[in-house]
Amino acid sequence: MTLLRRNWPWLVALAVLLAFPFLFYDWTRGRHSGFALTLMSEIGVMAIFALSYNMLLGQAGLLSFGHAVLFGLGAYCAAHTVNLVKAGTIWLPTELVPLAGGLGGLFFGFVLGWLVTKQRATAFAMITLGLGELVSAAALMFMGFFGGEGGITIDRVMDTSLLGVRYTSPWQVYCLVLGWAFVAAVLMRLQMQTPLGRMANATRDNFERAQFVGYDPRRVRWMQFTLAGFFAGVGGGLYVMIYEIVTFDTVSAVKSANALLAVYIGGAGAFFGPVLGTIVVVLLQSGVSLLSNAWLLYVGVLFIVMVMYAPVGLAGLIGMHAPLWRTGRLRELLLPYLRALPPALMLFLGFVLLVELTSFTTIGAAQGKRFAIGGQTIDTTSPLPWAIAVAALGVGAFWLRREAHAFRLRWDALMEDAKRQAGAP
Amino acid sequence: MTVPAIELSDVRKNFGATEIIRGVDLGIARGERHAIIGPNGAGKTTLFNLISGRFPISSGSITVNGKSTAGLAPQEINRLGLSRSFQITSIFPRMTVFENIRCGLLWSRGYRYSFWHLLGGQKALNAEADRLLDRLNLGDRRNVQAGLLSYAEQRALEIGITIAGGADIILLDEPTAGMSHSETDAAVELIRGVSEGKTLIMVEHDMSVVFGLADRITVLVYGEVIASDTPAAIRGNAAVQEAYLGTIAA
Amino acid sequence: MEVFVVSLLNGLVYGMLLFMLASGLTLIFSMMGVLNFAHASVYMLGAYFAYTISLYVGFWPALILAPLLCGLIGAAIEMWGLRRVHRHGHVAELLLTFGLALIIEKVVQMTWGLLPVPYRIPELLDFPLFRVYGTQFPAYRAFMLLISALMFGAIWLGLRRTRVGLVIQAALTHPEMASALGHNVPRIFTLVFAAGTALAGLAGVIGGNYQVTEPAMAFTMGPIVFVVVVFGGLGSLTGCFIASIFMGLIQTFAVVFDVSLADLLAQFGIAVTASTPFAEVLNVTLPRIGALLPFLLMVLILVFRPRGLMGTRDT
């Protein structure tokens, strides 16, 4: 019972996520929106991936540029497993396919981890980058395991389900993803509180000191890397279940970079930061890429803004408000926020307009697309829209600087008060 | 005869062409509080680094609790029952004070690399960490990030992490460096308390701390031991006075 | 023999191109501890700038102007970006340049389009310089060798003979000492970063028409340059030079030798058939894995010699 009382937010989150697809439910035709479900499944998979990445970056301070290797190899293992089950060679319940991916990730995490954890800091980043390149090139080259460029395809409809579900609909797959994502998230959260998880923090904070309390920091990192490989592999296994195909994309540097972007934008310091970041990145990727060629540019700019101005990530920014929330003075920030909103919006719109204008003059023109806002076609060769964009950008930036300064003062004053109040009792 | 806690014989260390430690022989008996003093650059901290395995020795041999430390990694020497602190505060700055202490406890309590024990449920372990925090006078700072502590608090935490594992040989590298008088007094009391029944070896510049705490004193000058004796004898030793104490008194 | 000489020359050309990129990266890394992820992106910018400039005023002014532009961009990145995130540590700096690499790639796509641009070698140098056993060696490649050799000489002199050069050298081996020398370290950082990116730009100018000027060129070049820098050993320009030439030769020679492990085993009388374990791996020929070799070598050297070929310090 105490377990329930203490951890109710988790269960609430689970319930909300289970109910969420019904917002997009087409009641007239009586079926779920396939797009929304696939998008949410994608978020679920990428969230596991990002959380497992944060086991390295946030928990152990290891900056990897090749985490997708573990994700992708897990996915390949899961795909082969499914094909073996279908061929009748082995028996495995459908629901446990992601576990096969996880074990694959665990295995490769163990083997590759031995290699990469010999190094620290920048050399670790480089060796993971090298491994990522190596594996993605190998994926294109070898037919047997990777299936070359075509990848490995599967048919996820199997007869071995424990629950008697055939996973023919996106809804069933979503439930599978959600279930595994929930279990994986709980396990990763618990892992943080184990001796290994804490020592991973310790080696992140002070590599050498960890040795002098009796631990081999390399071993700690190796084990942490292996476990991260397991969870990445679970994500890979789920990926296969959603898309029924696994190609070299899954091990590529782009995939690795996605995890890094998600974790950093969301915030490596808080457990749910990576999930938040995943939602932002996947929505930008899937949503904005429909509207704009330049989604990666937006993600890149957002990333840089976070690195420069908010290295704590979105979760960290939210967390900074906690002292004000506790002292009940959060609403005093409402006005400063409102005042900063118009210039921020202006800056944002100016930037977007400028990017889109550029994008449509070159790439869009080459693809025969036209730039239209609300049905109104905009001539990208006339100077007017450009002038508007640049003006909005410039004025917005200038105005925001002033408001940001005022905001800063107010914020500092409020925090000072909050600190005094916290210290007073 | 009992095995000495630490025994160094003809230990040498050179960095490139420079010999920093030049043939040190030193035996430290179990239960002794031993201070190593000497002018700057004498190689005191280097000696600590050699004993604790931070650097390999160039020649000679070191035994800890009767076992040779040749080829052992720092963590393996730690597991022989030797623990050290650092001259420049070395803690886990982004973890809480409590977590810092608990990290110091984990290995000796047999948790090793476990990823199946939930630390929240380890009542005995947590109680022990809390008891130690109270002894360090850090009880009310329990949930503060270690990096945010004051300097003296961080030094206390440093000692706490060092002794947490229950090692019977404790090496403290300038535990009171940079402290005010009152802070130093508190630190001396703390060190006296926590080293009860253990072997303590410390490098220290503050002579009042040295003569107040140590049973024996070793004087290291330019990588060589010029005297190793009781405080009273050291005080009266002409060579020491000339090489070291004299310059301080003057 | 014929193949050998031609490959040797081509490998040298490619190696020198790599060195031009890698030397800037090493300087920046050794000095500031920043692994500049955007380094290859600046290389790409150099090629594109040179292309655009050469459309208006020809190749020769572009040879000067494009690197200068790249240097300016580098200085701007250092002053407004890196210096800002410096207090958050090296990881933040690395991530900033990583984000910049993403952005630059996208901006290049948006400015010059997704397809390769027709950036050609200047007519003046568009002739075969000499023949080796019937194979032509283009004059432009000799020109590339000349430029990179000149640049190498200039760096060497700059480091040996100027005050700033001496400070930089000191900082290469003893990074913590640099500020103790009482020099204006931020300005030297900006200078080094600008010089490094200008070098990358120069490499782009002469490499862009040697290879293909396209938005993906940064992405293909970037990892190789990292490999060179890590392989050579951080903080060592000599190691960087050796590694560059080595990687250049390996990649060109790998294309030429059409052998596989299976062939090698056949020499010892072991026949590889379809049923042999790992037959697929054993049957892969060297040209196919040519692009992989640098990464394989990097992984190996980091495992067995963590400091790289001639590294002077830990990473």
C-alpha cells in the first residue's frame, strides 16, 4: 500500500498514456487514428532509448556518439528471433520479443563496453563514434546478419502470444510498447538506486576517488554500459515490432544523435528529462518534417539554445521553479513571463519565416513546392517577406534582451526570498 | 612479533630524471598515529600516492597489512584495508552528503557491483551512514549537494568518506590545510575520535596538530627520511632542527 | 609497380588534405580541450564559399578569401559561442559544436541546394603534369601537395618563430600553464580557433574540387578527421602528420588490392567455402572495407595504446 501511495504519479502517467490515444479516436468509424498511435509508439520506443542513453550520459557522465549501435543490434537480434519463431525453430511468446532485443543489446553492450570503457572523456566519445561508423558500414556490407541495404523484414503477427493477441492493429502494438516502456522505465529508475547506479554517479563526479573507496571505476562503467545496452536493445526490439523492418538506419549516427539531442534538450539531470526531450524531438521530427524541410535545423537551433542558455534542459528549467512552487509564489512570475512572451514569439516567428523563405527558395523550388501561409502563396523572390522576417528577428531579439533582463532581476529577487523563507523555520 | 601496518623498504620513485623519493625505509606499527612532516617538495604527498597505489613505485617494496602492493590497483590496495584522503578536496560534488558517505561504505559492506539491491531498503547501511554523518557533525547537511558545502565541511566529508569503509589504516593528506583555528581544533578532535584503535598516518604542516596527535613522527627531507621517532625525540633532534624545524622557528 | 607509385602519390595527396584538416583540429583540441565537431562543416563551407566566389572573381581570389571567411566564422563561434559555454565544461563545448555541425549542414542545403554544385578545378591547372607508367598525374594534385606543404611550413614557422606561437606550443603540452604565463588567453583561444577553422576552410577550397562539393561532404569527412587526430595522439602535431599520411595511404591502397581474408587463408591451404563460419566476413575484399579501415584502426589503437601514436597526454 505504501508502494502505491508513494508511486501514484507513475500509475497516473500509465493511465493517461493508455487513455491518450482515445483523444484521436475516430468515433464515427469506430477506430483509432493510425498516425497518432504510430507516433506515440515511436515516442515510447525513443523514450526507452533516450532513458537508456541517459544511463550513460546523465548517470555515468559518459558521452557516447554510438548508442544506436546497441539499439540497432538489439533490433536485428529481435528481428532474427521473430523469424526463427515463425520458422518454428524456437518458441517465444510474442510479448517477449523485446526481451530478445534486450538480451542482444546486453550481449553487445558487454562486448563493446569492454572496448570503449578503457577510455574516458573525449576519447570515449571518439571511440563510440568510431564504433558507430564501423557497425553502420558493416550493416550495409554483410547480408547474413544485417540483410544489407534492404535490412531484415519480419511479420509481427505470430501465434505464440501469451495473451492471445495477434498484434495486427496499431492499438495492440501501442499497448505492447507502452507496457514495455513502463516496465523498462521503472527498472531504469530503480537501477539508479542500486549500488552500481550510485557508483556510476560517483565515477561521473570523481573518477579517481571511486578507486579509493574500493571500486574499479572502469568495471562500474563497463557494467553500466552493459545494462544501458540491455535497455537500448529492448527499445530496438519494440522498434521491430512497430515497423516490421530493421535497416542500417537503426545503428546509424543519426539515431545516436537523436538520443543525444533528446536527452540534452530534455535534461540529463532529471529522470524524466529524456522522456520530455524525446517527445519534443519526435514531435519536431514527425510533425514539423511534414510542414517543413528544415526540421533538423529547428532541432539544431533548439539544441544550441539549450546548450548555451539552459544546460539543465527542459526538466531542469521546470525544476528551477520548485522553490517558488513550495513557497507558493509561483504566480508572481506570471506577469514577467507574459511580458517576455510577445518578443519571444516575434523572434521565433521572424526566425521561422526567414528559415522557410530560404528553404523554399532553394530546396522547395527544386522540388516544385510553393510557400503558402493560410492559402496565401508567398513570393519568395520579392523583398517584402524577407524584410518582414529580418525586422521581426531583429526587433524581437532586441526587445527580448530587455525583457530578459527585467525577468532576471525579478527572478533573482524571488529566489532570494524563497531561500530566506526556506531557511527561516 | 606482529605484522606492521605498513612497511616500506628502499622505496624509490622518479619522474623522468628527477628522483623524488630516494630510498625510504619506514615501518609503521599497528595502532600507531604517525605524522610525516617535512619542508615543501620533500615528497610527502608523493609518498602517500605511492603507498595508496596512485602512482607505481620505481623500485623497492611496500607492504600493507603484510601483503605486497606491487602491481595492485588503488582499489585493490583499498581492499587490503587502507584508505586515504586527498590534499585537494576530493569528494563526489554532485551527490548529496549522505550519498557521499554511503559510497564510502558500499564496498566494505559487500555490495560490490550489485544492481539488484535497492539502497533505500538497506536499513543497516543507511543507519550506519547517518551515524557517521552525526559523528562528522554533518547530520543537518545530510541532503545537501556535497559541492555546495563550505570548505571546512567538505574537508570533514573528505575524512568521512575516507574512514567510512572501516579501513584499519588511514592516510590523511593535510587534513587541516586551509582551516581556521577553531575549525582546526574541531578537525583534530574528529581525527582523534575516528582514528581510535586504527593506524593513522598523516601529512601535516600545522605543528600543533602534529605534536598534539602523533605518537611517532617521520621527517622527510628531499625524498629521504632523516629521522623517525617520538615527538619528544624529534623535538630534540639536531638534524631535524637544522633541516626543518629551525627554519620554521625562525 | 605502376599501381604502387600512383597510389603512393594519390595517398599522399589525400593524406595532406587530411592533415590540413586534422592539424587545425589538433591545435584547437590541444589548446582549448574542445573537440570541434563542426570542423568538417567548416571544411564544407570553405568548398562552397570557394565555389561561389570563383563564379564571380575566379579561383585564385577564392583561394585567399574563402579561408579568411571561414576564419572569421571560426572567430565568431569562439567568441559568442564557446566562450559562453566554457564554464559548463568541455562536454558542453563539444555539444555546442555538434549542434553547429547540424545547423551548418542544413544551412548549406538551404543555400546551395541538396545536389552537388559544379565546383571545378581552375583551367590553369587542368592538365596532366606527368605520366607514371602511362597513368596521368593531374597538375592540380601536385598543386594541392604544394599548398599543403607551404601551409605546413607556415604553421611550423609560426609556432617556432613568433611569440604567440611559443605560447601556443607551451599550451599544447602544458594546458594548465598557459594562463599562468600571463598572456591574454581568451584572445589566443580566438586566434587559434580562427586559424584552425581557416585551415579547414583552405582544405575545403582545394579539396572541394578534388572530391565532390555536396552537403554530405562534412559528414563523410568529419569522422575520418577525428580518427586521424585520435590515432595520431592528442596534443602532437607530428603524430597528427604521420597519422594523416598513414590514413591517406591506407585508404588509397585499400582500393587497389582486391584481396580478402579468404585469399590470405588460401595461401595457407585453408579453403573458405559458404559453410565456413564467418564466411561472409572472410570473403569481404579489401576495397569494400577501405572506408572502414580507419575506424577499425582507431578502435584498435585506443584499446592497445590509449594515448594514440604519439600522444603526450591523456584525453
